[in-house]
Amino acid sequence: MAAASGTTWQPQVEGFKEICGLLEQQMSPTSDKSQIWQQLQHYSHFPDFNNYLAFIFARAEGKSVDVRQAAGLLLKNNLRTAFKNMPPANQQYIKSELLPSLGAADRHIRSTAGTIISVLVQIDGVAGWPELLQALVNSLDSNDINHMEGAMDALSKICEDVPQLLDSDISGLSERPITVFLPRFLLLFQSPHASLRKLSLSSVNQFIMLMPKVLYLSMDKYLQGLFLLANDPAPEVRKLVCAAFVQLIEVRPAFLEPHVRNVIEYILQVNKDPDEEVALEACEFWSAYFDAQLPPENLREFLPRLIPVLLSNMVYADDDESLLEAEEDGSLPDRDQDIKPRFHSSRFHGSEDGEDDDDEDIVNMWNLRKCSAAALDILSNVFGDDILPMLMPVVQTKLSNTSDEAWKEREAAVLALGAIAEGCLNGLFPHLSEIITFLIPLLDDKYPLIRSISCWTLSRFSKYIVQGTDHPEGREQFNKILMGLLRRVLDDNKRVQEAACSAFATLEEEAAEELAPCLEIILQHLMCAFGKYQRRNLRIVYDAIGTLADAVGGELNQPRYLEILMPPLIGKWQQLPNSDKDLFPLLECFTSIAQALGTGFAPFAQPVFQRCITIIQSQQLAKVDPASAGLQYDREFIVCSLDLLSGLAEGLGTSIESLVSQGNLRDLLLQCCLDDAPDVRQSAFALLGDLARVCSIHLRPRLAEFLDAATKQLDTSKLKETISVANNACWAIGELAIKVQKEISPVVLSVVSCLVPILQHAEGLNKSLIENSAITLGRLAWVCPELVSPHMEHFMQAWCFALSMIRDDIEKEDAFRGLCAMVKANPSGAMNSLLFMCKAIASWHEIRSEDLHKEICLVLQGYKQMLKDGAWEQFMSALEPSVKDKLLKYQV
């Protein structure tokens, strides 16, 4: 395939024919794709193969557009890997062939040229291709629609992929490229061609985040342009106008403030746009407005017009894919693509900071209906009960129309009640009993989507429903809802099954021990669903069973319940192979059951324990040698298995010892503590702490290695990325310390030196890590006061402050034992921090342990004796009255 001699590269006829032939074959539906791909791979080893592709793309006029486009797309993919290492002459040749193609007569060729040019700019920047910028400017200024559109297409792709390159200084140019292009983009807002208006507007929108100086200075022109395009006949242009307002309100609200009334007025109008995508983009504005923390009062006068628009947009569109899905028969097996990826969150010891929000409406495609419901939810949280007079009459009208044609309106009204359940609870409260009485029969409606939304909306009132169980009418209502949801759990429709199970799990969390009297009937329904469901919804049953176990705890530990619950689960457990991802939710479900049953899980423990060990072993082998393991490595199997072992340790307590003593869990666990994946380490350190509590004797042979691995996680330079790993490692060190006592001494000082900076720079770190750091520091001080106390003055203030924030429990007791032991060893070390220490002591509501209470009395009396000549009285008088009152318990 050698090229002809001379300066400009020329293709050989045979090479040209062969490659065109291959590209033509590749497009034939009957061809052997893998064989053609191998031949193309073979050609790609020739240094000028990409030149041929560029030539075919740009110049093979006799060939079909499809073949030329195929050559272009193959060229684009090759350039990503090959461009940097090409001879400069070939690089130059390809670039020179691409530029004229921007003005090609065929739109597909122009668009492909733009894509390839954007990829080249990503690889090589713009500085090395001065002709490109000039060619783009010339095309934009040419008044030839093909050239203008080709240049704008390339620019819009560059602006989308690498906008920062156009807003940077380039040697040889007097100004940044965006300074040259932006005025031209703004001019094109007025073009008669919709394609140019769309491409120019989408290009400018890409710079809102970066806000180059030229855009900042042209902001008035840009805003005028947006208002000019506001009612553009092309829906894709109107959509971009809305997107611009949403972005501006998110990142530069100050620019919109003078125009905010006009913008709100406009968004309100396009929120009703006949094109759903435009209406959806407009609807995003409402949540963006509140996220930007702009004054809600600006919106108040628009509410009477906005709320009916949101309600009408919450009605299912005729082409909504949920309508088709809702017709699907529950007995049809799921296809692989129906099963959404799931994510297991590793075990975490301590108080979680954020709440997880399970309230996704039941299908996951974001659309106008969901966006409108989310906006209504936000409005109800901002304006509270003030929206009810505008909303409820519309909702009541929709609900009272019981004709078959109006079922979608009724469904939207039920969705609206669920959306405002949190924000308007006070205003709804007097009517809640009748609202719920109205919703219960809808659980049996003939339309599946009304049945499913009624499940969700009822679950949004769970707190109220459970609080009512104190009186007979409330208990009766609770039972009706419980039975109604359980009936829907056994619905024949997959959508309804999913909604009912999720709603039931929400109710379970709220009801907790209130469920105990109904356990038998709940288990019968859930296990019946377990036998009936297809793969996707099975996961939700596991979740409902796991949530039930968490909610009722030890109540579950009765033979008649276990006979219903365990055989089907064990059957499924035996049926699934070790490499099947359907094991994940089952492992999670078993974790909750093991913790709930405690020692009652013992009859099932041995096979479950052994299987977890086998899964971890085979995955660790697969990581280094997939072929001999016979499976692909997937660390989630390890994480779920470690978490189930933690659940077993927590449930079985010391009786897990017989299982641990037989196998090689210790060595596998150490390997997991050293793993490179943070989620594996996070679960490994959680298990390390759980095993330290119940059978530390089996960890002792490799104690030094465990402690070394755990201490490394506390390195402050890496904390931010792996804070949950550090949290669990810190907790595990503390648990080990109180079990192995002096054996921990080799690492004490290195751990303390990591914990002190965490306590001293607590702001911005998660609450749980600070609590665990304070407790572990105290436990180390309790076990080795002689090592820790010489350094106490460096950390007493920050440590005591952290201790004062911890709620009363056994771990806090341990930490205070450490405090007393240190003060005994080095009383003067706490002298300068006495105020903080007293506040920490005053943070106890009640110390249950008598001996700890006595020790604290001794500590305070010791300081009272040290502070002579009225100094103690002076110190006490400086304390806040509430602290002084609490210290009276300690006889000072």
C-alpha cells in the first residue's frame, strides 16, 4: 500500500478499491462482521491506512454517502489511538482533507467531518492547527448555508466536548478563539435557518459555566437574543432557550435578577408547550430556582397559574412507555435488559450523615410527569399549606370524575397527593383520615397504574398512619392499609407488585414492632410473592423481607415464623450458583435476618458461613486468574459476603467462634483489608471490628498485620476520598484494643498521631468519623494510659469537645474510662483543658455504670484539691449554669 513519491500523498488504485470493498461488505446485513473487522485490523498496520480513509471520506465522489461516512467514522475511532504517533506528513494530509468537507453538499458528510474535527481538537488542541480556526471563521462569514452549517456543526461539538480550549490563550493569536466566535454565534441567533439558530445557541450555552470575559461583557446581548428566540418556531430552539435560563439561574442568578419576572412569565408559558421535551426543560426551572436560594416571594403571585399547569403535566402522556409496561403480564419472565443494575452499599459503623431518599417514583425514566411531580413536591416544601387552596379544588375535581376516559386524570390527582404529603402535612392533617379512607379502595382499582400510584401515595403518609394505631379507629385503618398493600404485593401486574413491595417496605420501617401481631400473615404474603415473582421484582421482595427483619428484630425468632420464612429462602440460596448476581439481594436479605434472629439463626449458620468463605475465595482467585477460577472477577460478591459474615457475627455473637475456628477466614479477611478497592476495605474493617467483639482470639496470630493495615487507613492526606474506610478502620482498632489490651501497644502512638489531626480539624469531616476517633482514642488511653497520657495536653480540648457531642452508650463509657485513666497518670496534662473536660462530663444524661460514675467523682475531687485558695470556686463560678448543675451529681 505504499504511496506514490512526491510531496502530496496519493492513494494506490488497488488499495482504494480493496478498502472501499471491505467497507461496502461491512454494511451488508449478511456479511461476516468479525472476518471483515479482522481484515480492517490487518490494514490498520499500514502507516497510510488512515490517509486512505480520509481520502475515501473526503473525495470518493463516485461512492455512496454510506461508504464515505463509514470511512469517516472508522477514521475518527482510529485517530483516538493512532494520531499522536503518526508521521507529521500524514497528520497534515488528514487535516487538509477534512477542512473542505465542512462545506460538502451532503449534510451527513458535513456532520461526520465536524465529529472528526472535534476529536482531533480533543487530541491535539487548536494551537497546532491554525488553519482550522481560520477556515471556521471564513465558513461562518461566507453566507453559503452548507459552509456555515458545517462550521457551526464542528464548533458546537468542540464547544460541547472541550469548551475550555476555545477560552484559552494560544500562542500566535492576539485573542482567545471564543472572543472571535462569540459575536458571530450571537449574530446567528437571527439566522433564517433553524439549524444555525439551534447550533449557535447550543454553543453559547456551553460557556455559561466557564463564563469567559467576552460572554460576561456581552450578557445583555445574549439575554436579548434569548428573548428574541423565546417563541422560535423550532421546538429544539425553544428547548435550548429554557436550558439557558435553567443554567443561568443555577450558576449566575445575578444576571437574571433584573429580568426575573419576564423569565418566570416565559417559563410558565412554555411549561405548557405542545412539545413535551420543551415543556420538560422549562419544568426543570422551578427546582433550579429554589436550589439557587432565590427569594420564594418572587414566585408567590404565579402559583395560582403554575400549580394547574404542573397538575395537568402530571397526567400520563399517551405515548408514555409506562402505559405499555402496565399492560405486561406478571407471569412473563424478565429479559436481562429489564433488570436494572443494583448497588450494594458497604457496611458502615456509626451515625450516617445524609438520609437516603428512596422516594423515586416507580419507573426510572425522567419525564415531564415526574419533573412536574418533583416541582410540586418542592413547592409544597417551600410554601407549605399556602398552596392547598389552589391545589385541592383541582385535585378533588379530578378525583370525583369516575368515568373510564378520565382514569389518567384520577391517577395524576393521587400522584399529586403523594407529592405534597411532606410539605403540606399540617394543612392536610385535619382531612388525612378521609383522604386515606378515599385512597384505600383505589388499591383495588381496575387500572393497574391507579393501583400502583395509590400504593406509593399511601406510603408517603406512613408516619401518620402508624401514629394513629394508638386508638381503635387508627388501628383499624392501619390494618386495612396493611392488608390492602399485601393484596397488591400479590397483584398479577409487575408494576403494581413493585410499587406495593416498595410501599410496604416504607410502612415497615415506620411501623417497626407494630407489625408483630401481623407477622404470620405478612410472611405468608411475602413468601407467596417469592414463589410468584419474576427476577426483577424478586429483588424487591428480598428488600421487603430484610426490612421486616430489621423492623421486628427478635420477634421473628419463633418456630412458626421460621417455618414459613426460611425453607423458600434456603431453597433459592441452594439453587443460585456462586457467580449469579441474583445472589446479592439474597445475601443482603440474609444479613438482616441473621441480625434479627440472633442465636436463632444458628441452625442455618454453617452452610451460609461456608458459602460466604467460598465466594470470597473464588473471587480473590478470579482477580488474579479468571481462567482457573472459572468466573469473571466482580468485587461486589466479596463486599456482600463480608457484610453477611458481619451480620452473622452480630447475630450469633460468641457462638460464631466454632465456625471461625474451622476455616481460613482470618487470612482471607487480612487480604480484603489490604485490597485496592475502598468498598472491599470498608466492609473488611467492619467485619474485623465485629469479629474483635466476639472472637478476637482467632485474630491474634496476625494481629500486628491487621493493626498495621487499619492504621494506614487513617492517613489524613487521603481521608476525603475514603472517609468510610477510615471510619470503619478506626472503629475496628478501638474494638481490638479493649479485647487484646496491652498487645495493642506497638501501634498506639502511630494511631493517636493520626486521630489527633482528625479531631483538631473536624469541620467538613463526617460526624461518624469524629465520634469513632474520639471513642478509639479513649479506648487506647484506657488500655495504655502510660503511653497516651504524656501527650494529652496536645489534644484534650478537641477530644473533650468531640466527646461532649456523643450520645450516652457503652462506647462513650469506654472513652471516659480512658479519660479517667489518663488524668490519673498525668493530672497536670488536663489542667489547661479543665473547662472542656467539665463540659464533656456534663454531656452525660446518666452514667449507667456505677464504677465509672465513682471514677469521675474522684477525678473532679482531685482537681478540687489541686486548685487551692479559692481557685476551684472561681473556676466553678465561670461555668455555664447548665454545666454547673450537671456537675452537682459528682459531689463537687
